[in-house]
Amino acid sequence: MKGTGRPAGGRQDGRSRGSSQRGPTAIRMLVGVQLRRLREACEISRADAGKAIDASASKMGHLERGRSGFKQRDVAALLTLYGVHDEVDREAVLALVKQDSMPGWWADYSDVVPGRFEPFLGLELAASVIRCYEVEFVPGLLQTRGYAEAVIRLANTDDQIERRVHLRMRRQRIFDRPDPPLLWAVLDEAALRRPVGGRTTHRAQLRHLIEAVELPHITVQVISSHVAEDVAASGSITILRFPEEQLPDVVYLEHLTRALYLDKPTDVEHYWDVMNHVAVQAEPVAVTREILHRILEDS
């Protein structure tokens, strides 16, 4: 564990779900990690490995971090280079490459999914634990349709609002699975008090949260705004953990025109420390419903 504390819900580390729900991005990461470990075990440099598939050392780095798609013939060539000749072992890796080529469900929304956000959808689909800290709005996975529409209208003026809302609602289907991911969200109290969409929409969103926190796979904490300013000046943070031990945790940071995906151990450790500090400074989980009811009464 990476100093994460106990994930919300029953599973201690969130690594019990099988491969059937992995998204393309997570599969790519898994293949990359496996190839990197094989290469390092053979003490082959990225530059030398790249020669086997006519790729630069930089391109090999992208492949091993899961940031570029694989070709079956390239992976087959690398497996041969790394001494993997057993057909069963080779097929296990090559089957993942084939699965990675299948489009994710969000392909139908390519007209409204920014390129920087598409990898996140694959990671979110594959995650077994999602921890987030939100400073402006309720997390998308916990938004009502009305609240989502109001938030989306704040940032978009085109004629695709309904499509964007539908995409956000579609993301929430990950909670309909028999073994849903564990969501642990820490929300700035100011975000909960902001009447997004007007009083009726705001109150409906608060009631939705009150119901959501009763679910065993959802944990919500509220943090006072003046405390939040001190403990997480970097803004909203999302950390995703995956069922497979080989996959590194990924930190997602979204900015106005770009997004960052961090998986280096030092970066991940830093943001787990920040997230844990936020959770410690927030109000206890046991009083979340009371706080939400109080905000509802004030709205």
C-alpha cells in the first residue's frame, strides 16, 4: 500500500475484481508494465529494445507507460527479444493487446469527449478504488442529471449539452456492476453550498448525496473551506487504483485546457499524502449526513 489508509467499503486494497471490466487504457498500461519488467530483467536498454521494432527510446518509454497503442507484431517481436518463447505466456500478453484494440463505450461520444479526457474514462472504468477531492462542484459520478446539466452549461455554449449530460450519466453505470468501485470523495463545503442550477436543482442534488452516502461503496466527507485552502492548494485531485497488482496508481489532475496523468512513484506518493491529509482534516464520515441535512435546510 502507498500510505492510502483504508479504502471506503469492505475491500482493503480494492484489488479483487477480474479483468472483464478493464478499459482499453488500463489494459495498455498493464501490457506496458509487463514489457518493461521483461526488458529490465534481460538488462536491455530502451534504445536497444526499440531497434527490434524500429522505435526510438522515447517511443519505447511511451509504450511502457501505456501512453501509446501496441501493434501485435511489435509486441510479439519484443517478447521474442526478451526470451519469452512459451506459447501460453506469449498468448496471455498478445490477448491483452488484442483486447486493447477494442473501442471503449465512450467511442460513441467522440464528438464531445476532449482528447485529454478520453484516457481518464478508460482508467475510471477499470478502477477498483477512486479517491477524489473536489473544490468547486460535486464529483461527476455523484451528480444528478439536473445538476450535471447546470455545471456543463457553465463551461459550454454549443448545441451538444444534452450529449455531454448523457455522457456523464453513462459514466455512473460503473456503480451498477455487481462489484462496483469504491468511491471516497472529500468535498469542499463551499461546493456543496453553491446553488448550481438554482434552488430546486441544488436541493435535489443534496438529497441525492444524502441517499448516496448510505451505499456501502460510497464514502463522502466534507471539509470546511478555510481548512481546505491550507491542505490542498493544488485544487481538485483524483487518484485511481486498479485490481491488478502490476498496475500503478494514477493521479489525475485537470486544468482548464489540459490534464495530467501521473504514475511515477514519487508523484503518486506525494498526492496520496495530500489526499490522506485532506481526509484527516475533513469532518468525520459519521457526521456527513448531518452536515448535508444542515446544508439542505439552509438552502
